[in-house]
Amino acid sequence: MEGNNIDFSKSYEENDSLEILKLKKENVHVFKLPPMSSSEGHVAVDFQDLVFKGVMKMALKGEHMIVYFLNPNNTIFIVSLIDENVDRFVIPVRDSSRYFSIKAMNETGLASWYGIGK
């Protein structure tokens, strides 16, 4: 996640590098991840602590896929910079094809894992 030039104080449109928008989803839910209930991975039914609900945009920027989670005022809540090693950044849950875990960082630069679903 290092080496990014993402300014969390600007709106999504004001971050000025060329990006190609690939996907936009409304009403995406971001959850605080609970401890894993088994070594087999997370399950979607454990995602209970909702920390964000809003827009998710996925864009290509150079060699990275960037996933933005945007606040209602279009500023960035969290962002994930994903390189060709997707498995290091995105992990599916065991019981759903619509939920997954993603490694993302907040405005302080702290990287954490979050549960994503709808």
C-alpha cells in the first residue's frame, strides 16, 4: 500500500491521476472483521459490525486496481491498492459468493482487513 498518492481530504474526482473506472456499486456494506471462527476462514454470517455503507468504485491506475469506498460527500472512507497478487489483498468467505475480506487503508495510512458485502 505504500507509494500511493491518494489524498483522503479531496473528493474522489479531485484525485488527479488518470484512472479507468471499471465498476461502481451503490449501497455496499463494510464491516469490522470479527476474529475468525475457524482456520478455514471467515463466514459472511459473522459480519455484524457495520462501519460504513456507501459507494464502492473500482478503477485501474497503472499496474494497480484501486478500490475506493466513498463517503456521502464523495471523500474516501477507505481505499485498497491491489496489485497482481490479488490473493494478498482479497479473500473470499467460506459461505457466500457475495461477501469477501479486503485489505484496505484509512486516511492515517493504517492498513486493516475489512469485511465487504451487500
